[in-house]
Amino acid sequence: MRARTAERCEAVRRLRAECKGLRTIAKELDIDRKSARRFAIAASPADVITAATSRSRMIDEFVPHLLTRWNAGHTDIAAPITELRELGYRGSRNEVWTAGEALRVSRAGTTVDRAGHTLLFASCGS
């Protein structure tokens, strides 16, 4: 992803230097116009990558509750989704599933979430 982003960022800058518009650049590079604008505005390819990987998700504020439930052994995803909805979660079921999949379980039984928090799992349901 980093190499492709760097290539696209360089291509957008080169085409902007040739005084081409964002729509023309987007068509030429077969990318969305908004992506072309992001590449044109970014000071470096790292800025584009950082912005893409640091976006917050609707589920983020509910992950501690989800992890608490999973640590207690409740690994059936249907119940936590219902509980999260009662707590005010308005996102999709897929986002809850994705949050669960984003947790990496090591052989030692610890889990590290996207924010880098280390948590213990009683059961991971596998």
C-alpha cells in the first residue's frame, strides 16, 4: 500500500506541475477525484497514509465494553450487538464483526487491539 500511495502521490504532483486539473488527473490515473485532491494537498505520501489509518470508527468508543464481554466468555456476537445498541451504538453489525476480527490473539492468550491495548481473553470462541 505504501509503495502504491507513494507512486500515486508522485504522479499527481507531476501532473499538477504540468498544470493539469484534478478531474483530468483522476481520469488519467484512474482514481477518484477526491483521492487526487488528497494526494495533491498532502505534503508527503506519509501524510496520506497516516490520514487513512488514523480515522476513528463508530465502534471505537464501545470496544472496551465489547472486550469486557468477550473476556467474560461471551463470544456470541449477537448478544454484544444488542447490548451495544442499548448503550447507544448506531453502527453496523459488520463494524462490530470487523472490530472483533481486528483483535489479534497470541498463543499466550493476550490480545492487542488497534489502539495497542493489551487485554486478556477468557475465551476467543475458536
